[in-house]
Amino acid sequence: MVEWFKDTRTLSAEEVLLDYARRLDRHRAGWQAVEIKVSLLRPHHQRPQHLRIIAKTLEPLVKKYDAGIYPIYNNNVIVLAKGATIADIDACILKVRFLFSEDPLFAVHGAEQSEEDFCTWYDLNTAYADFFARVEQMNDGRKQVLCAAETAQRHLDSQTPASSGAVLDLNNLEALERAIVRADLANVLRRQDICAVIPGNRPAVVLHEIFFSMRYLADTVLPGYDVTSDKWLFQHLSRVLDQRMLALLAQREYRDMLNHASLNLTLATVLGRDFLEFDRLTNQKDRGAISIELPAIEVFSDPGDYLFARDFLKERGYKLMIDAVPHLMLPLIDRKLLGFDLVKVIWTPAFIDHVKGRHAGELRDAIDRIGRERVILCRVDHQQAIDIGQDLGLSLYQGRLIDNMLQARPASERVGLPR
């Protein structure tokens, strides 16, 4: 079996398959081939982890029969087997289809139509010429894609400075932390509004999230470095930035920004001294109904600290928001048990399929239990997100599309920091 994304062979999967197909010209009897058209699935169903699982699902054919599995450049798969019936091969393909039952290819079209679209079968005893022509076409297609990719890379290399995008590591993290402590970060403070969007009306600002612009921050304190390159170092860096943000917002000249504000903080920050000092220096009258956004990953990885922080925040008059929740997690969330006021759900294109697929009822029920008025769809950058959100009964949105809609308002209606 040819392994996915393993580049140790001199020949590509297409070249190996073409050579093997030539050898089968005189030994066609008993051979079946099928092209599984993974490329017809949505792009988010063609990621490396999906492709590896497809290969694993088809692996029994290799163990039981004289079979080969060939991943093609466009993510399609050729299965070539001797001694296996169509039913034997189709049993494995059925498992692949089940894995992607949410994809519109299967969820929207009928089973018979999707099967016809998803697979092309070849009995080499009668259709060898068609199969061989298809393999040649795949090999030529790979060469064309490879040539185009090399051309694009050369162009990119010629346009990109050699020193840009250096990776953040432990060696320069300490220097970055010192730079953040010393730097005046007021000029990289930004806000992004969360709005109620009702059809036929302009977006109405409900609250605004305050944050540091990472792009401008990097240019200010560590030019040439990608500060988001390492997930865990960036998470540590977020705590340092939280401390600076709280110190900055506690200053009297910035307190007006706290009205109807939302602060995205780590759980460690909320339970730390810096937040206690921020709470002491401000008061509920100054800050109004501030919402504290806690990352979902921290809420569920350390529930004890979360529940302690929740009770403290509620007692001090803050609202509580759980941030960055994948939409498929919504049915697992009990708002009354967790005691939050709002939840931010991440918009992704996969949302479209799940709203129309077998998870649709679960999603709608979960949103109704949480409360439609408590769910914010974030990272909205396309009208599709609003359309799907409104189909689910949602009205609160945040993202670049909302920013653009607000910027289209008359200048007299626009207030606040740069977005």
C-alpha cells in the first residue's frame, strides 16, 4: 500500500500505478479497480487526518486480497484488487461514506446518486483501456499541478523578504516579554464590536471586545517574528499581554472604554493578582456590565478553577462568556450547570453541512436550551455565516463582515478605537 504524504519514494503514487497498470495488460482476469472521488467532498473533509483515516478504512482489502491503495494528487483514491468482488470492495467504501455522511454529497443527494458520483468502477477484463487512459490522465495531471506549484513558489520566494515570519522560540520569548513590559501598548489596543443583526436593519452594537492587535504588536516589539507560530508559547504570551491590558484599562483615561466591554482573559489571569488589582482600581459604576471571556479549552480542562472563578466573577458583578466553542460541542454544554451568560461559537464552513445533516436537530435543540439570545456567532467573514445563523434563530454576530457593515455607517455614527 502506498502511504499518504510519505515522500520517501522516488516515484509518485501516480507513477507507481501507471507502471503497475502497464504490467496488468496481459493479466487482466480477476482484477477490479475503483476510483473513490474524495475530491468531491468539501475541502474541510479532505484534510490530512481525514485522508489517513480513509486509507486505514480501506486497509482490510490489502490484508485479505492482492490489492493496492493509491492516493492521487487531487485526494482521490484508486483501489486495485484481484480476487475481490465488487461487494467486498464496496463494503469498505460504505464505511468511508458513513464517515462523511454529513457532507452534502451524501446528505443532500440520494444514496443511489451519491454512490454513482463518488465511485467509478472498472472491471479490467472488459474495461482495461478506459482504466489505463484514466491512470495516464492522473499522471499527467499531477505533473501539471507540480509544475504550477513550483512556478508559484518561485514567484512567492522572489516577493517575500528572507527575514520575514521568523519563528518565535524560547530563545527570544524572554526578550519579547521584556519588550512587552517596557513598550507603550496603547497604540496596538483595538476593539471589535459584537452586534445584533436583524434582517432589514443596520447592525446594532451590543458590546465590544477589547484586545491587542497581534500583527501590530509584533511589528512594535519584535519586528520580523511570527508571534503566533507556536501555540503553547503564544498561550504563555497571552498571559503576559493580559497583565498589560488590565494595567492599561485600569488607568483613568481608559475607563470609559469599559462600558459594555468584553475582555478575553485566561483563567490564570482571572485568578491572579493583576485581575484583583484591576477590580480594586475600577468599580462597577466605572466599568458597567463587563463580560469576561474565558477560553472553552481552559473551562473544560480545569473545571474546578473555572467554577471558582465563575462564582468570584458573578459576586463582583461581571458577566461570564465562554469563548471559542466549536459548534459540535454545543449539545454537550449545560448553561445552567456551567453558569455562563453568553457563549461564542466559532463559525466554520463545516457549520453549513451540520445544519443540514443528521446533527441539525441536536444543534437546534442545544441552541434553544442555551438561549438563542445568548449565543454569539464569531469569526463571521462571509454572508453565509449570517444566513445560517439566522436560520438557527441567532441574532448576535462578530467578525470582519460585521466590521465592514459598521464601517459603512455614516461617520457620525461610528465611535471607538480603530478596528
